[in-house]
Amino acid sequence: MERKRYSINRRASFGASVVAMAFTAAGAWAQAPAAIPPDVFPADSEEQRIADLVTANHILADQNVLDSYGHVTVRSFKNPKHFLMSGNRAPALVTADDIMEFDENSMPVDQRGRRVYNERFIHGEIYRLRPDVVAVVHGHAPDVLPFTVTGVPFKALIHMAHFIGSEPAPVFDLEDVEGPNNNMLVLNPKSGEALAKKLGDRNVVLMRGHGMTVVGPNVRRATYNAVYTQVNARVEIEALKLGQPKFLNKFEVQRVGQINRAWDGWADQVKGARR
Amino acid sequence: MERKRYSINRRASFGASVVAMAFTAAGAWAQAPAAIPPDVFPADSEEQRIADLVTANHILADQNVLDSYGHVTVRSFKNPKHFLMSGNRAPALVTADDIMEFDENSMPVDQRGRRVYNERFIHGEIYRLRPDVVAVVHGHAPDVLPFTVTGVPFKALIHMAHFIGSEPAPVFDLEDVEGPNNNMLVLNPKSGEALAKKLGDRNVVLMRGHGMTVVGPNVRRATYNAVYTQVNARVEIEALKLGQPKFLNKFEVQRVGQINRAWDGWADQVKGARR
Amino acid sequence: MERKRYSINRRASFGASVVAMAFTAAGAWAQAPAAIPPDVFPADSEEQRIADLVTANHILADQNVLDSYGHVTVRSFKNPKHFLMSGNRAPALVTADDIMEFDENSMPVDQRGRRVYNERFIHGEIYRLRPDVVAVVHGHAPDVLPFTVTGVPFKALIHMAHFIGSEPAPVFDLEDVEGPNNNMLVLNPKSGEALAKKLGDRNVVLMRGHGMTVVGPNVRRATYNAVYTQVNARVEIEALKLGQPKFLNKFEVQRVGQINRAWDGWADQVKGARR
Amino acid sequence: MERKRYSINRRASFGASVVAMAFTAAGAWAQAPAAIPPDVFPADSEEQRIADLVTANHILADQNVLDSYGHVTVRSFKNPKHFLMSGNRAPALVTADDIMEFDENSMPVDQRGRRVYNERFIHGEIYRLRPDVVAVVHGHAPDVLPFTVTGVPFKALIHMAHFIGSEPAPVFDLEDVEGPNNNMLVLNPKSGEALAKKLGDRNVVLMRGHGMTVVGPNVRRATYNAVYTQVNARVEIEALKLGQPKFLNKFEVQRVGQINRAWDGWADQVKGARR
């Protein structure tokens, strides 16, 4: 059944470079009840994606989802095979001038000697395998980490985190790809592809002893997903100590929430940050 | 016995739109010992309720009780069948201009195209069933969430949280009303009424996998109740790991504390917020 | 053996109103090794005690030891049977103008209509029974609360919290004094005296479902004691989950640390607060 | 086997006073994969070490790794037998003017009446036994403390904390050196040497009921190590509650990460601090 949704998603979002389609992709992500009016986003463009990407960097740092080593990217609007990512900087410090373009092999289009993130293959290989994905967040949130090393299933327990799904989030272990003598980092296309395949059609993949990678149909929803993945982890770890929690069922995880209310609130908290 | 208090409360606060009565309602909430001088509140009015509502939004965001998706409302002073609520915004950003009036069916009196909160039926149906209630807080505090999914009784463990009561707080599960294929949100009067009935004559109702709804006889006490519900959750979850805690007994939960000392302290921390 | 130390303390600090003696009292608190140079404090006076009291209010709020309902007091320098305490305000908001004098029966010397803390008998009765005590902190720190309701022994586990002692901190239950129908607050001299007796010659007494009361030979050390009581609680509760922790032994708890380094650091963080 | 690595480290970093060598030492710390470009540091000098030391004080306070009683030091560039350390101040308040030079016996070269840290022997004896070490952090982070008192092995669980190693971090108990009647502080060369020997060739040594001491080949990496020791503790303590975690293997702990990205992000957060 998962495979089926996977195929559907692939088709539904194949034209992710077209504005309307990009946000239809969000709608196709799951069935939204008529009662909730959909978010109204600014018109999609390369500039808008970069603006949201810079804000997402600041938000994710401010919300303690990303430490200095995390990163967030967006698929290029002009060239959907490419993606946009900051040069090698702590997310809190990223400005629009730091945003660089990377090609389908995760190589910088115009490096000019700038340092780049070593883990960019995480992003590039997910964009290759998941045309519906328009934004990717990769980080090491401490609340999530215990679920990456213990085999305890990580599932949607709270309604805000419906996107995690009712089946356990997949856990990627680099040792399975590169053997015991590995660097704990995804540093090449091969490992990036293995991670992307482990993610499959899901929104969250955990990485053993390392962190999480979270995707979304636009920067704002990927940001939301990353924030509430962390909240779900905090709640689940406490609930597990009390007893056997009741998780969201397979219908409840199909809901779609609004994004802009949270985005606006979080963005307001970082509005003093550099741009 | 609970039913009896419920009836008493209904009578005692039926004239909640009259200033004196509104604060008598607070006194009737439980028996205050003579030794504690009651709070002195500013004269009640529509304007004062709106001013407190805006401050409550800022406080509850600042105290991490409400995330961007929570909301707080107050019964209208002019028309006690109506209530006042912000348009669809993150609580930290709410200003007096955002406050809208909603009728007894939770519909906006004068929408003028403004977006409204989808979960407003939580508030409207509680105001209908509980005339003693003058303010309602609804949120998703992570500390409280484990108690919504595990069946572990949530009771008053610390004196500040006496209002939770010595019997377990009721837990509402939307699945019981709308079946497994539900949105995890209270989006219509029917579910709102079911939630209000689950709350009964209590001050706190938990919502499975979703959060909590907390009420009070005025905005300040509802705010206090929401803050200390969260503190009680934090303490109870740790205490349960140590052993079997001694909860407040049925007399101890009848106490009434002062509100303004905390309100003034919290309000001072958000005094720079927009209005 | 405890009784013996108790008597010694009583004698050693009987002249607590004399500057030199007040700080000798600190020395007598326990045997300081020669290697650690003692703190140099500003000359003792009523004004200095008030200045430190105001700063202590701000520090204890800033360090999350006191919520809006906590309070800190100091014995009067001019009249050692009296003590100084803010009027009824959240600690973060206290200024020198709020400081009032209370007599040996915890009644305000010059009330002039000002609201006072209801729990002032906690302070007054401790000052009566413990001449060595020059400052008292009373609060409801969430980290400490689980130890007040579970019977799990709370002891010095980290060197900074040596003052807690190697025997379990006493736990006061108001129900033992006033019966089941009590207010959870110490509102009269009788309950205050019972609490002071439960404290005995110790530095920390826990209060069931309520909080903690912490004492010291001056405002700065009482502040330090309150902060590190909370840290000890946080560490002990986590350590207990891992296994059986090794607590400080009866010699190790006799150490005396420096205070001013922490005081200066904490004070710097609140230097923008009102005075 | 540990002894062997220990000897190698000694040789590799014997010329730690030479700029190039100091940073070669970092390279020799473990084998860095070719894919990760090494950090580019400013030219080494006494002034640069002091500047980094002041920033490290502010960062470690801001990141809650050091409370007012922690300290961080750096080996002198001009005289590698000496080290540089602030006078007795809370780390958040340290300025370049507070930095003093200490000789190979941990005595101040030019005290001029200034108060010094009593625990400076921790630093001095580690610099004596570990020529590869250029910076030392000593603190009392609450997240780490439970591992110091329970015997539960503390090991690298997350990739950022690889430097902790795949074997349990050693735990130093002052009682083993000074007997039960000890001060819980390392106050003399004998105890300092015992601690340094317990550290051996590792990067982290825990201290029973007291805290941790963390080393690095330069100030920035020691700062990074201290921050992520704390994160590893937070993750491990939660993971242990879920089940048996999978720790990093002996190869994975050999990795070398970049430092400057985190350093720049942390430094930006304290850029308003006094200098």
C-alpha cells in the first residue's frame, strides 16, 4: 500500500517546477477536509524560494531543530533538477548571499572557492528520487536521536505530527551501506541514494546515531514538519515511560494542517536576524 | 457529588455578564479561606476583556503553553451568548484589532473576509453548556500530551494546580464521536458539544493526541489555570517515575489562590509585545 | 548527632546582628579548608541587606527557582528579631521601595494598606527558631516537587549542593498539622512553627505538593543554596533512573564553597532589571 | 591498546608550541577522511589564543556547559609549559584583561593580589602529562552528572560526540585519592595528577558527583568537545530508558568533524558580550 501512495505522489508532483502544480502537490500529499481553508502562499519563484529558504534557516536554528551543522534546501524553481543550499555556514547566520545552486549530482554550479556542506548528497539524491519533494531539512535534534539508536518505533502520536505516518519512520544506518569503517556522514551519491531509498515515500527518515532528514512539498511545510517531528519525539519518549500510548490511526495521519499561522509566528521571532 | 457542584456552578454564575456576578462566580468556584485577601480586578467591561485577552495571548505564547496553533477566548461582556476571539493568527502576534466577535453558533458576526480559527467550536459549545465559564484556553502543550494518550490519571499534584481536581481529568477522544476517519480537530458544533460534555463541571479536559482545553471564570484565571496545568503535568510525569505520588485530597483542591501576582509578573515579560 | 550540630549552630550564630559575627556564622556553618580563600562581602548594613534582597529576587526569578508566588527574605540588621520582605509582588518586579519590615510575629510594622505575602509565617517562624539563619527562600521549583510527594530521599548528590546534607532532607506535610481540610499554604504561626521545627538544623526542607524552603547565613548563600537545590534535584531524578547513585558522604557535605563568583555572574544577567 | 595510542599522541604533539605542529596535532588526533576539507584557523599566537579563550568562556556559559564555577584554559603559545586562565570570575564575565599566566606548577606568574581559581591544578597537571592537549574545559553540566555517580558507561552515541570514544569514559573519584574526608575539589598537584592519569589518552574524564573535564588540541575543538559531551549525555540518558542503544563503533569514533561552523554560530550568539 505504501508503494502505491509512493507512485501516486511521484505522478502528482512530477511538474513541481510549475507554481500551481507545486502547491497542488501539497494538496495531493493527503486529503484535506473541506472545512479547513488551504493556506495562501505568495507566488512561487526562484526569489521567493530563496527568501523562504533564508527564513527557514533562521527559524530552524531558533526553534533548536538545527544546530550549527544542520542544513535546509529547496528545489530550484528555474531548474527543477537543481537545488538551492547555503554555503558552509551555521543556519542562524545564513543570508541570501550565501545561497548557492547545486546540480543533479549535488555539485556546485558556480563554486568560486566557497566552502560547501559535505552532506549535500542527502539533499541531491532525495530530489532525484522524489519529484514531489520541494524542500529537505537535515539535522541532529537531540529529542529525536534516542529513536535512531534503539529500534523503538517512531510514529505519529500527536495531530500536529500526522505527516510522520502511522507506520514506524524508517531508520537508516550508514553501516549497512559503507560497512563498519564509515564516517557517520553521507559524503557521496551512493550513500545519498541509499538514504533516499530508505526514506521511500515517507516524510521523515531517521539516521542511526546521527539525526533525521525531513521533506515537504515546499519550504514552509518542510520547516513545519521538522519542528513537529521534534515535538512528537519529545511527547512519545515521555508517553512511552507512562505506558503504551495510542498513536494516530491510518486515517488520522492523512489530515492536512495549515502552515502559515506557524510560519508567521516563527518568522516573527527571527525577524531581527540578518538577511 | 461532582454533578452537584456542577449544578451549583451553573446557578452561581448564570449572570456572568454582570460585573459583580462575574467575579462572584470566581468566589463561588471554591471556598476561599478568609486569610487570603481576594484579588482586586479592574472594572469589568468589553474593553477590559479585550485588553486582557490580548495580554493572555502574549503570556500563553511566552510561557510556552500555546504554540502557534493554540487560542484563547473570552465571553462577551455586552452579549454573554457571544464570545471574543482573535482571527487566525499565532497568539504571540495577536493585537486588539484582531479580536472578532462570534455568535452562539461560533460563527463570526462580522467576518469581512478575515480568516478564522477552525477549532472555534471548542469555545462556543463550552460557553453554551457552562454559563459560569468566562474564558477558555485551548492548546497543545507538550508536557501535557503524554497524559492524553496513555490512560494514566492526570490529577492535581501541586497546590498551584488545585483547579485540576482530585479526580482524574476527563480525556476526550474525537474518535468516539466521529469514528476512526476523523481529522483530529473539533471542526463542527456536534464535536464541540461532545467535548463540552466531556469537560462537564471540571476546569481541564484533555484531548487524545491533541492537547488540552482549560476554562476559568475570567481571562486571568483561565490563563493561570493553563500555565499550571502544564507545570502539574511536568511534575506528575517525573513523580510517577520515582514512585506512587501523594496527590491533593478532595479538600485541598477546593482552595483558591491569588491570580494577579502571577498575571502581573507574566504580563511584565511580554510588555514589549505589539498591541 | 544532628541535634548536636543544631545546638552548636544556635550558639555560634546567636549574635547574627553583629557584622563580624554574621559572617563568622557562615564560617561556623561547616569547616572550610584553608586552601579556599573565603568570600569578601561588602560591609553588612540594613541598606546592604536590602540591596542584596532586591537582587536575590531578580536572580531567583531569572534562574527559574521562584515563580511569581515565591519569596525571599532577610533578617533585619537593625532589629534581628524582625525581617525584611517585599510586599505582595512577583519577585522579578520587586524594587527597594517594595521592601517592608515584619515583626517577630510576621506582622508588618508599617503596612499602610499594602498587600503582603500570606505565607510570611514560613519566614518569621524560621527566624525565631534559627538565630543562625539570616536569609530564607521559599519557592515551588518544578524540579524539586517530585521529591516532595513520593518519599524518595533527597540528598546531596553533587558537590555544589553539599549544604543539602548526607541525610535525606526533611519533608513537611501540612496535613500533619492542620488535617486533611487544609489550604496547602502556611498561613499562621502554628503551621509556620511546625515547618521551622521540621527544618530543624538543616538548610533545606521540602513541602509536600508545594515546594521547598531554603535557608542561609546571608542572602547570597541562601540564593546559592536555592539555585543548587534545584540543580541537585534535576541530577538526582535522572541518576535514579540509571541506577543507585553514590551520594556525598558525611564529610563531603561539610565543605564550604565560594559564593560571590556565582552571585556576580547571576547578578550580571539581571542587571537591567528595575530597582 | 589505550597505552599505545597514548604514547603515539605524546610523540605526535610534542612540539605543540610550534604553530604548524599544533594544528598537525589536531590532524593526528584521528584520521580525517579526504572528503572533508579541514578547518582553516587564524594564525596561532599568544594573542589569538587569548582571544579564543575569552570567546570560549562566553560560548560555554551561553551554551549552559559552564555554570559560574566552571573554567577553560589554553596552553601558552610563548611558553608551552605554562597555561593561560582567567582570574576567579564567572565565565560569562571574563574579559581579556582577566587572563593570567600560570606556571608548570599551576601557580600564577604575576598574581598582583588577584583571586585565582582553586581548581587550577586540574588544568596544570593535564598540560604536564598530555603535551598534545592545548586547551582544557572543566565544568559541572547537569546533563553529564548522572553518569558520574551511577557507574553507567558513558560512550559516544551520536556522531557529533565521536571524541568521547567507543570505550566508557573514565570516571575519577576524589575519594580514591584523598579518602572519604575530601573537599570534592581538586585543590593540589597530587589530586590533579591523579585526575590527569585517569584521563589518560582520552578526551573526556568524568568526576564523581562533580562534573567533567574535557580536552582538545586547540580552544575551539575543546569548546566543541565540551558542548557535544553534554548533548551526548542528554541523548544517552533518554536512549537508555527506551532500550539498549547502538553506540558508535571503534571506527566511527575516529572521524574528525569541522569545528569552525559551530564556533562561528556560537560566537555570533555572544558577540554582544564584554571583551
